[in-house]
Amino acid sequence: MTETKRVLSGIAPSGAPTLGNYLGALKFWVEDQSSADCFYCIVDLHAITVDQSPSVLKEQTLELAASLLAIGLDPKVSTIFIQSQVPEHTQLGWLMESTATFGELSRMTQFKDKGKGSNVTRASLFTYPALMAADILLYQTTHVPVGDDQKQHLELTRDLALRFNNKYGETFKVPHPEIPSVGARIMDLQDPKRKMSKSSETAAGNIYLTDEPDTIRKKIQRAVTDTENKVRFDPESTQKAGVSNLLTIFGALTNRHPVEIATNYSSYGTLKGDLIEATIETLEPIRKRIAELRCDDAALIGTLREGAHKAQLVARDTFDKAKEAMGLIA
Ligand code: ATP
Ligand code: LTN
């Protein structure tokens, strides 16, 4: 028997969404809408694991909400909501922290990278994978569309779900990651050893969904390549990291394999020119739609509240089940 596909994924309002977010995850969120029951969450509680100015956080949350609608997520089809408006996330988060071990959380590479051993690192940056597990497990999720950097967190989520089910009785579905074969890890245009990331300070290495065509043109023209001037897809080689990243972006935008694209080009100039056109073609309608949606923030907030109500109906059910299973009196 095939089980109903239930999708949940999340994105943090930690900056303006990038082409990396779009090609690694958001594009698949839109695709999944037609075949699954989808829950998409703006994970504001994850954003505050590092310092955020309150007014900037609010602005980024609204901009992200507009971006999610602008790429084609339909609130009549999918449940789109803000994590902090559904308190069961933090409540189940605590039960998950009481299921995960210190050793497991210490092994999470994202914590090691972002925390860098600093003693002002927030405790929530350490425990956040337990909250992420709660985000997913609350909805009896079967599939989680994410970029490659979330693989380890998904493995932890699966381990925690299995451990909980074995110890306390069948409570959670065990979810599967959905990681794209092309575009799962888009790199920074200026430093192709680093992943493109919306919280990065160097805007020149990121393409944002709201970049104007001229900005996109400049950023791609200035993207780091190498002096060999041979269009070859070899992401493992340090020398070819820049051009391989451009081929990956092109492949993910046009649903082709980067190796196949490489065979059509003999110079970086023509490759960059065509990539600029393909990027603008995808992003320009999105940019315009974001600007339109931002003319009515009250409507956006209303849509998200409705989403939170719908989400809570499902989340409450799972949370009560988990509480009961652990021996907490409901
Ligand atoms: P931050 O800089 O705050 O860590 P981020 O840009 O890494 O943000 P997230 O909100 O953490 O983005 O992730 C949202 C989704 O986008 C996740 O599924 C993540 O795997 C995916 N993603 C993020 N960056 C990339 C990238 N460079 N390439 C492909 N997918 C990405
Ligand atoms: N941890 C993810 C964002 C995130 C998420 C989730 C993704 C939070 N909760 C649930 C998928 C499912 C990140 O930092 N990229």
C-alpha cells in the first residue's frame, strides 16, 4: 500500500532568500504541492539562534512570506505558517531535547561551523536540531525537501523518531529527506568553496530572489572562475569549483545535467551570458510579484495566521499523543 505523501519543510528568516535556497529547496516545495499534503514553515525560532535585530527580523519574516507566495506556493493548497505561532513546536522541541543526547548534538557540523567554539554561542544553536526534529515530526511528515546541508539534521530526526517509537510506542512517522540531484549545494559566486547563504555578509557572492536584472548581470559577470578558460564540470577540483558552480546553477535552472551543458560551451564569456539570461528569466517574475505582495503586509500576516490555525490542528494531535506516550498527564 502506498502511504499518503505528507511534506514539511522550513526556511529561516535570517536574510533575503537566495538562488541557493530556491534551487536547493523552494523550487521543490512548489512541485510537491501538486502531489502531496504540504506544510511550509517560516522558522523564526531557528533564526534567533544567532543575534537578530527585532525590527530586521520582522521585516525579513514578511519578505520571506512574500517570497514564498511569489514563487508559487498557494495558501489554499498548502499550509504556510510562522513557526512561533504554533506553540506545539517548542513544546515538542523539549520532548525531543529529552530524547536526543549531548553527544549526538555535539556531532552536528552546522553547530560546529556556526558556533566556532565561541563562549557567547547561544545554547539554542546547540539544541536547535531537536527543535527541527519537532518541526518535522509534529506533522507525521513522510518527506522533507531540503538542500544537502540538512542531510545530517534529517538523519538525526529519523534516529530520534525511531528511538521514541521503540521506547514509548508508535507515535511518529519516520521521514525521508528529498535532496535534489542537481542544485543541492549552490556555492558562493565569490568564494566557491563556501555555500551560498542568505546570512552571509558578502552580497556579491549571493544572488537574491529580489535582485534587479542589472545586479544579476554584474554578479554573474564577476563570478570567480579560473585562468584555464576550459568549460569543464569538475566540482571536486578546487581549480574548477567556480565554473562547476555556474554549470550547476544553469543545470538546476533548466533541468539539465551540468556535464551536458558544459559540452555546449568553449568560453566562460558565452556560458556566463546565457546563464545571466536564464537566471533573469526565472527570477524577474518572482521579484515583481514580491514587490506587489509587499504592498499589503496586513494581508500577508492574515494569510500566515490562517496557516498557523490549520497547522495547529495537526500539530496538537501529535503533541498530545507524544505527551501521553511519555507519561505526561494531558
Ligand atoms: P542561513 O545563512 O541563515 O544558514 P541558509 O541560506 O543556509 O540560511 P536556510 O534557511 O538554513 O538557508 O535553509 C532553507 C533551505 O535552503 C534548506 O532546505 C537548505 O538546505 C536550503 N539551502 C540553503 N542554502 C543552500 C545552497 N547554497 N544550496 C542549496 N540549498 C540551500
Ligand atoms: N534547519 C534548517 C531549517 C529548518 C528546516 C526545518 C528544514 C528548520 N526546521 C524542518 C526542513 C524541515 C536550516 O537551517 N536550513
